[in-house]
Amino acid sequence: MKKRIAIFASGSGTNAEEILKKFHHHPAIEVVVLLSNNPSAFALKRAEKFEVETSVFDKQTFKNTDQIVSLLQDKKVDLLVLAGFMWLIPKNLVNAFPNKIINIHPALLPKYGGKGMYGMHVHNAIKENKETETGITIHYVNEHYDEGQIIFQAKCNLSPSDAPEDIANKVHQLEHAHYPEIIEGLFL
């Protein structure tokens, strides 16, 4: 029986699309649902393109009920993959899927992690601090932002002339190259 993935995404969904591509017609792993807290997230359209079911939820449902846990258990999901999902994962979800929720962060944790450190906020901070390298961190998720056990990190060098947008492009290349492969490696 194939291993089953649920993707959580809040925005454009470029990482979600790379994951959908990787596991579309994969012999051992499939994406069974993409969930979003944003009804206008482009990630939902990306999932539809791959004929993957989608579900949208609000904050009250996510934080104060077991509806999402039940949906995921009903679908027999083996791994929850956060791909640009902006909300803190509630304790009931973490407890229902211990060491079965992963996230990708656009920096080398523990640097530039925590609440509010996402997307261009991270890349701007890296530029302001004149870092000479950055990268990605793939980690397990717990009930705190960016504090779960690290699974994998990849680095890229920065030059003083790199603008935050250049940093973002370098990081996106690392994300797209590594996230689907690391997910696959967790199963195989």
C-alpha cells in the first residue's frame, strides 16, 4: 500500500507543486490531500492540476476542534508536509501525528527562526546582517515555531551584492531540489 501525504500550504504553493510533481504516479508514495487556511491560495489550483483533493479550513476549526485530525486519520495519512503554511500547528495535531509532521524553513536554523520569521522577512534579515551563507532547514514540527528536530540542511553562499530577492531565489532553488527528495527518503 502506498504511503500517504497531506500537504498544508497558505500561499502560492511552489514547494507544494514540486512535491505534487515528485509523487504524481510515484510507485510507493502519493499526495492524497492539500489543505489550506487561505481560500484564495494558488496552492489549491496547483493541487487541482494534479487531481489532488483540496480542503480549506478556518482558524477556529484548526485550533479548537479535531476536524482536521479526523480528516487526516480518515484518509490514513502517514506524513503531514508543511509547504509555506503560516500557522502554528496546534497540540492536538502534533499529538495525533508525532514525528509525522515536517516543515521547510528558508534559513539555517536555529538562526532566523521563530514567530514572524518567514519568506522575505528571513531574507531581509539575512541581508541586513551581512551573512555570507544561508540555506534551508527541513525539520520535524512540534508545538513551537521552528524548534523541532532537524532532519536536513543545505547551504548556499551569498555575495555582498545579493539583494533579498537574490537570496530568496537561491533558497527557492535549494527548497525545490531537496524537499521532495528528503520526503521520499523518509519513506524509502
